[in-house]
Amino acid sequence: MKTLGIGMVGARYGARLHWANYASLPEGLVELRGVCARTRASAESFARDAKIGFVTDDLDALLARPDIDVVDICTEPASHHELAIRAARAGKHIIIEKPLTGYFGAPGDAEPIGRQVPKSRMREGALANARAVQAAVQQSGVTFCYAENWLYSPPIAKLRRLVAASQGAILSLRAEENHSGSGSTMAREWKSAGGGALLRMGVHAVGACLHLKHWEGELRQNRPIRPVSVVADVADLVHTPAAERARARGAHRWIMSNPIDVESWADVVIGFDDGTRATVTVHDTGLGGLNTRVTAFMTDGVIKVNMTQNDAVETFAPDPDAFGEERFPERLETRAGWNHPSCDDDWFRGFSQELTDFVAAIRSGKQPLSGIQLAVDCVDVIYAAYVSAEEGRRVSLGGGDEPPC
């Protein structure tokens, strides 16, 4: 089979992460043949490092190239849906970073939109964006790969195997992610990020829960178990009286999060059509580095998995610079004292495996483990959560009727 030509869209952190993991694939499967970025300087910098011959700041020029089979979108969330639709219409297969899309403002919206625009209108806009991508993908017949790495991480893969080996049912899931906040200024505002911690981080935890229940339903009863309701609360914990008092005492310097009109904390309960529940908790106020965990409470057991805070490797150093530039847990405030660097962070968090699956799916014409329906469902659930938090009620989804309590 021919080598797949990859066209990167974006040239910063996400693109470089994907590039590093393409490099780990067997030789001859893929070749990075072009890069498009917002600025030509950014594209040229990435192209020099990745040894890519074609560089542009014009997406149409990238899409017009016959040697580009796959467009890998690693840009800011506000651009995702438009780029994906253009790629699909050009007949290119798509790999896209999470989240699929969101609501980023419309003409006439007051600023800042996170405080002014009703979340019900935001949900309508976000779902319209998501469904437009889905329609374009279906009409073009291209393969759509949603880069949700949690689904591919070895701990989640082991969780699936353990559930399959048991005879029990998952009664509830608890998924969490936290760290001390994004350093990106784009993460501070709704118009660029599409939401706060719930969309930016919670899309991982929500996606994992939706996937596991969908997968369990296919395994046990030959049909997916669908989400049907959401109850949620969100808050900006960084700008509270408690945080201000700590700031006045000089005890608030470690948390990087500084939102303008988005949340830094969220708690979401998802109801499924089999009567079960999933609870997602995410926040930008957790010290100690990136923390990602999922627990499955079953009728015949409990399974706890941890994608980041593991002790396979332990270090101690009084000097935070003792280990130079060697990779440590993401968002770790200091390398001094005891720490737990992963032996292979990209593998353990599923980045390597997801690209392996995507390339195999595109080459075979089969659907990847993480595809368009999960991407759309995540947008639906997360924006239903925003509506629930604003309106103080349970929000129904289109997945079916929830059994009575």
C-alpha cells in the first residue's frame, strides 16, 4: 500500500506532539509532506525541524496538493469546524485534535461572551458546528479521526479488557483531570477557547465515559448505551474571596489559571439509557502536575486506572534543575523533591497508539476507535452541562428516555 501523505495544519504544541508520534510509526506508512500555519514564519520553523518540503499559510494551497491524503488539524479550537469542513470537501481524510468545536461568538455578541451569551444559544451554535462537520464527513466519504488519546492509553485499554473478562455491569464511572492551569492566553476567553476547564480538559474525561458506556453496550447487548441527561455545576474558583485572601498572603502564586469569562472548575453527572451514571470532575486549580484518572464501579468489582501519576519511575532532587531538560509530568510546578516522571509519557497517555489506529483506519477504510460520533457527542454533553449549570436544571439529551429514579 502507498505511503500516506500527511498535511499538518498548525505548527505549535499539538502539531509537534503529532510529529513526534508519527516518527515512531514503521517506516513507509506515512510521510509529512506539507504544513500550513496562521503565519508563514511559524510554518517555516516547523518545516525546518520536521524536514517538510511544502510550506504555506494558505489552506487551499495545501488542500490542492494531490500528494496530501490526510489533513491533521492541530490548531486552536475556534478554527476546527471550518478547517474540517474544508478538508472533507476537498476529499482529504481528517485527523483533528479535541475538542471538535464549540461556540466562539457571533455578530452582535457582547463581550465577554462567556458572561453575556445564554448558554442555551451557545449550545445551539456549538451543535450546529459539530453537525456541519459530521454532514461534510458523511457526504465526502472520508475517514474522520478524533484525537482523543485517553481511549488509546494502556490503562484504559486494560480497563476494557477487565470489563470484558467479567460478567458484571458498570454501574457508575468517575473520571477526573486537573492541573494548575493553562499558560495559554487563548484559554482565558470563551471566544477563543469555546469554554473553560470543562471543554478544554473535561472533553477527555467526558469522552472516556461516553466511549466506555458505548463500548459496554456493544459488548453486552449489541447496541450502544447512550447518554440521555446531564446535571452540572461550574465555577471560577480562581476569582473567589477565598482565593483573593490567599493571594493577599502571597499563597496563590502557583496556580497559573486566570480566566476572564470561562470556568476553572466543573462537576458533571451524565445519565445513561441503562440507568447508570458517570461523574466528571475537572479543574484548573490542582497542584502537583497533571492528574488523570478513571474509576469503574461494577456489580462485581472496581477498576481504577491512572494515566499520569504513576511510580514506575521516582526521582528526588533538592535542585529543580538537576535532571536538565528530561521530560517530567506536564504542568508540574517544581522538579525539586520527590517526583514521578513517566518512563514513556506519549505511550502511556495513548498518543502513539491513537496515530497507529488512525493510520490503519485510513489505509483500510475502516472506522477508528475514536471517530466522528464521539466527537459530536462530547460537544452535546459538555454544552448541555453549561446549560444545566446556568439554568439550575437537569438537561435532556437526544439519546433516549432515562429510566425513572
